[in-house]
Amino acid sequence: MELSDANLQTLTEYLKKTLDPDPAIRRPAEKFLESVEGSQNYPLLLLTLLKKSQENVIKVCASVTFKNYIKRNWRIVEDEPNKICESDRIAIKANIVPLMLSSPEQIQKQLSDAISIIGREDFPQKWPDLLTEMVNRFQSGDFHVINGVLRTAHSLFKRYRHEFKSNELWAEIKLVLDAFALPLTNLFKATIELCSTHANDASALKVLFSSLILIAKLFYSLNFQDLPEFFEDNMETWMTNFHTLLTLDNKLLQTDDEEEAGLLELLKSQICDNAALYAQKYDEEFQPYLPRFVTAIWNLLVTTGQEVKYDLLVSNAIQFLASVCERPHYKHLFEDQNTLTSICEKVIVPNMEFRAADEEAFEDNSEEYIRRDLEGSDIDTRRRAACDLVRGLCKFFEGPVTGIFSGYVNSMLQEYAKNPSVNWKHKDAAIYLVTSLASKAQTQKHGITQANELVNLTEFFVNHIQPDLKSASVNEFPVLKADGIKYIMIFRNQVPKEQLLTSVPLLINHLQAESIVVHTYAAHALERLFTMRGTNNTTLITAAEMAPFVEVLLTNLFKALTLPGSSENEYIMKAIMRSFSLLQESIIPYIPSVITQLTQKLLAVSKNPSKPHFNHYMFESICLSIRITCKANPDAVGSFEEALFLVFTEILQNDVQEFIPYVFQVMSLLLEMHKDEIPSSYMALFPHLLQPILWERTGNIPPLVRLLQAYLERGANTIASAAADKIPGLLGVFQKLIASKANDHQGFYLLNSIIEHMPPGSVDQYRKQIFILLFQRLQNSKTTKFIKSFLVFINLYCIKYGALALQEIFDSIQPKMFGMVLEKIIIPEIQKVSGQVEKKICAVGITKILTECPPMMDTEYTKLWTPLLQALIGLFELPEDDTIPDEEHFIDIEDTPGYQTAFSQLAFAGKKERDPVGQMVNNPRIHLAQSLHKLSTACPGRVPSMLSTSLNAEALQYLQGYLQAASVTLL
């Protein structure tokens, strides 16, 4: 695409259309932009539009489009084409910083994000002048420009907060510090001076305080990994000014908004974070400053109101106290009983109250409330911080703190008892206090793992929690109901099993509650109880104990999905999945109605998939229904296909990308259930599975390979007779996969199934070409993963077609090739093969080469016979060689994350591992001994003499053991 006015005009029109609410106009425009984004100059056209366009809407749209384009394409992925040409990359890096700095704030933010995405890949090696360019702008004195630089630096450096330590990271941080630390410190001092000069100018103060917030954030990022020498030398400057800012109060910076935090609050909360970082990590160096920070932050807490806008500030301030009070050498600051009482009374109790804002979130924004309360994303809530402070104080002062709070809890419960309908918030705070007091250590998986001995959890449960859950109405006092359910969930390991069993029907009952939070918590609590382990690795609650509740449990769970606000509630769907898994065959009578409801739900959400977890658990539940039913009655597979195939066809036709990998997994599961030939409905789909477009998406590859393997296992003969013209397509898929380092193992899975199942005649003409492709890949890029897969393949080939056929095909490609493969690949690398089945295939294959391949006994290959036997004994007896050459940074197949882009492995669609030599060979060591015995019978005297001359003593000893175990001798 040329940088012409005509192209700018076209681009403007299409960008406008992407904002159109009508999908008939919007979608084609999006498709058009997608189709041209690979062209040269496309990103430069967007940047030119940003500069030149007169319409603000187009500028913003172009900036967002540009940022997303960079996000999708900047990273260069190995084995994949470079999506942005080099000249465009250079031009972007040359123009983007000045353009970002001269743009209005809304656009500046988008371009700043784009710079940080580019920086993540290219900085510092491929973009060495970025820092200098940014630091030079500090001199401009224009705070619009300075804030642009600071914002970009923040998005670039904030990854230092969560990166693992490495030499590259240290080198990069050192480079940044050398160039950035001094100018940042000077800017900090200058900005603070300007704040006093402009103390009465509200608009100037807003800009200056925005800078101070960014400077404070940069301080946190640059100090996170370790205490840099520069900041240690300049601690006086930074800490004195931070302390001054903490105690500052300027009326011009106060806001009327009760919800949104103002600049002053944001700055102070970042300073609390910075102080907590130093108190935790660099306490020795920070010691002289600590007492004044404790005083300042304490005063801040006692004087700050309950409004929502102060939440972040208060929670960070409390977190600072929490991090200080659990360090042994600050213990003396908190020892005094009056101090403890004062902290409990003035900081902890007030911040545990359930405020009007919390009540509003509970009722109107339940999803956010659940996320914060259940999933622990409530890091910045007052309650969470107060809870952490209680835990911190209990580390050294468990007795006194528990004593102080017991009084509070009792008086709160008495207040509640006087007038429940008015005073229910007192009970809520009491439950929260007990929870934070009792829980010492907690994990998502097991709930509380360590509890405070001084709190009697079961007694509190029986007296104060159960009565709320037993009350006649599930809709009365929803907040207390949610508290009670959460209590069961958190303390499920401390409360005795019989109490948990009495809770199950109560929880099932609360699935009917109108409150989204209550029925979600009930579903989540049931799901957690069902995953608790009892003795002997069984579940704590058994299917037999659940028998009386099966019907009401399933009815209420599915009914809950029809309640307003919960049609795609992931907690309910996860509880459905877990119930199926626990109850197993008890659910069979209900399957017809269950599968109807699940397919209706699937059809509805496939129109617009928006909840990945919900969708995942829904497909897991479908798989469980299939597995459980077909285990008891294999013929039922047909009725599942009838129920599901209509929806599946619609999903495939509409190209619902999120669901396609799941559909392939469920289809594999169904197809693997068939015992005989492939049904015609599957064969009709077969050609479509080979379309290249499907294989472009990485998320489709694992499930598609598995589905094709299922086709080959169940219907190789049908494919050979009715779809022979599709075999080149099948091999084309193999060829595409084998070329990629990331997916070559999937290519071998497919190839191994073709070799194992297809009638030999149908692949004869392609065999030599397959080997040539593999050798080309070996020459071009040989990785450990590829060699492991290659070894398994050639041995499987040897088992299937015979050792002589293997030798002949190698030597037909190039004379003496067979010897080279033995000497350069099999003998030195066989130790790297991992996995029981893989090792067994290799052992049986090598045994065949040793004992069923005449050229091994009487040609120049004979010299390799003993080394090959020695390598085989090594495969049996030596530990696996898992070393990987230094230059290989690829991800090994076992380490690939299950959740790649759009591919989520379904646990309950799991595939049983196949052992292709299972029937033939049980024990490969005995098989070797018997095969050697047979060989020595055919040519007496040869085998013992070859062994005695060149097999090492240890290997010989092992071999003697195999021969004895097999009760055979060598002639």
C-alpha cells in the first residue's frame, strides 16, 4: 500500500465504518482492515492519519487500531512469517515517540501502550536510543510532554515488578538506571519545587501531581528487584519528600466526588506502597525513616473518612502497617496493649464494616462483588487489608489480639440479637472478624489450612452460622446467608464431616435464592465440598452419601441457570460438572433431560461466547455425561450424537472459533466410543477436517490431530477404500505440522497413526517421500523434541513393516544411509526417549533391527551391531538423558501450557494412551533375550563371539540377567 492521499481516504472511510453499530456495515469493514494489515506501509498509513486527520474520532480510532495491530503482529514468532516488514519496523520506531508526545492525552495513552509492547520485544537490544530520546524530553519543561514520557516509561518498566531474576533482566535494569535514575530524581525535586511555587494554581497542580504519581510508580518499579546503589545513596531526597507529600493537604486538590479517588489520594497510596516495599525488602537501610512513616500513615488512617474514594489509600496504608508489624525487629512498635487496642478500635473494626457502597455492589454489581470477595481480587479493599493486618498482628500477639476482638465479636452479636432486621450489619462484621482472626494460612484449593487455636470454629458454626442457613426463607438477610455459606467454604477443613453433611441440603436449598451472590456461593461451596479428599484418595463426601439428594441437586443447579443474572454463571456450571464427576452412574436416569438442557445452553451461548470458564465447564459436563452413560451402555453413543450433532454442525458452519477446539475433542470422545466401522455422518465431515484454514489456528491443532487419529484408529479401511483421494491431504497436514518446531510432535502423532492403522498398500506410494521430508527437517533444524519423536516413528515403522523394509527404504534414499542413521541418531540419542510406551516401541524396534535384519550380520553394518545392543541395554538400565543443548530454548511438549490460545484441554475428554505393541510384547527385556536366542539358533556361534569381543562388562551382566529370566541361552 502506497503512502498516498487516496489510500488515506480509503482507510478513513473504513475506520469510520468500524464504528457503525450496524453489523452489516461494521463486519465487512473489520474484515477489510484485517485483509490489508499484512501490506507494507499499512502501519505508517495509520500513523500518518493520526497526524493529519482533522477528525478527532478518526484519530482516536486510528490510534486504537494501531495499538491492536502492534499487539497482534510485532512479536516475531519462530517458524512463523514476520508479519511486519523491516522497513516499517524501523519507520515506526523512528516516528512513534515524537508523535506520541505531540498527541492529545487520549491518543498519547494508546501510543504509549504501543511503545511499551514494542519495547517489551525490542528494548534495549533492537531499540538502543529509546531511553536517550525519552530522557532528553525531560528538559523540555512542557509537562504534557514530560507526562507522556513518564507514562511510557511506567508501562515499559512495570514488568520489572513480576519478572523472574535473570542476568538479562539485571543487565537491562542497570542500563535503565544508569540513564534514567538521575534525571528522574532531578525531575522529582524540580516538580516538588514547582508544587510550592504554584500552590494556589489548581490547574497547574493537577498536571504536577499527575507527574508525581507517575514518578512514584516508576520509583516502585525500579526498586522492586533489588535496592539500586543510586537510590540507596539518594534515599534522603526521596524519603524526605515522600514523607512531606504524605502529610500534605491542599484544599485545591480535594474532590467532591465520593467514588473516584483524586490525585492526592492516588499519590499518597502509591507512597504507602513504596514505603511498604522498603519496609519489607530493605528494612535495614530504611530503618532510620521508618518511625516517621509509621506515625504519618497512622495519622492518615485515623483522619481519613469512609468514602469509597479513599479505599485504595486506606487499604495501602493498612497494608503498610501489616507489612511492618510482622517483621521481628519492628515488634517493639506494637507491643504495648494500648497500641494494640487503639489499632483494633480505630483502624481494624471501622474498616471491616459493611458500607452502603458494599451493599450496592452486592445487589447491583454482583459479578464484581463475587470476584473481589471469592477470588481474592479484593487486594485493594479495606476489608481485605484489615484482615491482613489482623493476621500480621497475630504473628506475635495472637493472645492479646484474640482477647481484644472476642469482646468486639460478642458485643456485635448482642447488638444483632436485639434487632436483627436493623442490626444485621453488626453480625456481618462479627463473622468477618472471626474469619480473619481464625485464618492463619489459606489456599484457593483447600480453604483454610492453618487456624488460630484460640477460636472455636465448630461452636461458632453451630451457634451462629447454621441458624441463618436453616431459616425458612432463602431470601431473607442475603448478606448474612452469603457470609454463612462462605464460612462453610473457608473452614471446610476445620469443621467436622458430619456438620458438612448436614450443610449439603441447606446449600442445595440456597441454589434457589434470588440473590445472585447467594446462589453463586451455594454452587461454589458445593463444588468445593465435592472436591475434598477423604482417606485412601477418595472423596470425603461419597456418592452413596449424596444419593438422597441427587434429584434435588440436579434440579436446583439447572434451575439456578435460569435465574436472572446467572444464565452463564461459571460457578453453577462448575458445580454441575463436579456433581456429575462425583455422582457417576447415579446421574444416568437424569441424563436425557440433562443433555437436552446442556445442548440448549450450548446453542444459546454459541451465538456470542463471552464467558470462557463457563463454556469450558459446560463442555466438560457434556463429556462426563457421555463417558458415564456409555461406560454403562456403549450403544448410547448414538443418542448423544443425535442430540449434539445439529449444534456442532451449526458451530462449525458459523466458524465459532472459541468452540471449535472443544467440538473436535467431544467428537473424538464419541468416535473413540464406537467399536466397529466409522458411521457415515463422520465420514461426511472427514474432507472438511483437512482444509488448510482450520490448521492455521494453533488452538485447533491438538484437538484436530486427536480427531484424525480417532478416524484412523476406527476407520482406516473405510478411508483407504472410500476416501483414498484424501490421503494426500492427510499427508499434507503432516507436512505442515512437521515444519514447525512448536507442532512437530503433533505431526508425528498423526504420522504414527497413519503407519499403525492404514492398510500398507494405501500408503506405499508415499512412504519414501515421508522419509525424505523428515530428513530435510533433520538437516535444517534438529531439536531434541524432533529427534525423540523421530526415533519413536522409525521404530514403530520397523515393528509394522519389518527391519529389512526399514533398512531398504533408508538405503533407497541414499546408499549406506541406514548405517548413518544407526550411528549418528539411534545409538547416541536413544537414551533421550521418554515415556513408557515410547521406550517400549523403541526397544521392540531396535530388537527387530538386531535380530531380524540380515544386513546387520554380514555387511559393513555389522560393526554397528554391538554398539546398537549396548545402546538398547542402556535404554533399559540407564537413567533417561534429559539434557538439552544450550542453544535450544523451545518448549518441550510436556511443558506446553494446557491453555494455549483458544485451546483448552478438556480433562473429562481425556484420551487413553495407546500401546501399539501391547498385544505383541509384554516385557521388552525378555523379548530381546528370546529374539537373540532365535538369532543365535539361526547362525550358531556368531552372537556369543560378537558379545564377548566388544560389549562392555556391565551391559553383558545385564544381558545375562535377561537371558536367565527368559530361561534361554545363546548358541
